[in-house]
Amino acid sequence: MMHHARTLGVVQFDDVVWRKLTVDDKALIVRTCDEKLAQYYSRNLSS
């Protein structure tokens, strides 16, 4: 299970789920988050 707390800007994964993810799965999650953060800040800084 995954939980996203908008007010804290935190994404949490259940320990059991996190342990079952492969290194590639975790890398994809981190890469996706980095890309989305870059898009968010580039959009808001351009305004």
C-alpha cells in the first residue's frame, strides 16, 4: 500500500510492499518523482 500526504509532501510505502520491490522498481519510483518535481518547479518558476 502507498500513502501520499499532500500537506507534508511525503509518499510512504508499506514495509512489506517496499521489501518486495526490486532495485529497478525503486529506481523507477525515484526517477519518476524526480521528473515530476522538475516539471512542477519549472512550471511554477516560469510564471
